[in-house]
Amino acid sequence: MKDFEKEAIKIALYWNEEGFNKRNRKIFIDYMHFPNVRLWENQFYIFETQEEIINSFDDQTESLLNEGWHHTVTLNIIPIQSDETKVHLLLHQSRRNKKNEEYDNFHTLWIVTKINNKWGIQFRSSFLDGATHINEQGY
């Protein structure tokens, strides 16, 4: 694995564990690049600025808690395409409740970019019902 792929993976895992799971706004934003794009339910959501995504942060937290979410575990992460400034990562993730029981298992594609010598997540696209979208290779 190339060093820049390792760095992109490190950023993705840190963002998930420290930013997303701990609902830490600063880390959540600091490890993203803008504009930031999310493809969800076949619609593109483009956040031009940090403020735009932070404005939806509390709504996202409320939605997660309403579904019984406690944390998200990254089961596997692999680079599938990369160069020195952009890495496409395929993540296999599991949403868990307070008892650490899985209630959702899915695959997600993240694009991590290096801008001004800093790596950040710039694109995310998930299949939240991932088991029905796994190809023959298992990802």
C-alpha cells in the first residue's frame, strides 16, 4: 500500500471515530474539504462551506439517535483508486446501538483529497442497505 493511501485511510478512520462517532463538530469539519458532496438516496447534496454542513449537524445527530444509533464501526477499508492527491476508499461499515448490536451494515465510497498539503474527505456515497448491493468480490 502506498503512503498516500495509508494517510487517506488514517484520515477517514480518525474522522469516523473522533468526529462522527463522538459528534465532535470541530473534527467533523476540520477533516473535510469544501465544497463537500454527499450522494444519498440518488440525490447530490453539495455543501459549499463549513457553515452549511454544520447547520445540518444537529438534525443529523437527532436522526441518528432516533434510529437507535450509538456508533459506527468501520469493518474494512481499502483504497480502490489513487494518486498523490486523491484516494477513492471503499469502506464497509456497521451502525451499532448502545449494546453494540449491529442494525445496519453497508458499503460506502469516500473520496479523500489532498488540497494545500492537507488530506480531507470531500465526497461520500453510501448504500445503507449494503447487503443487497455487494458484488461478487465482496465489496
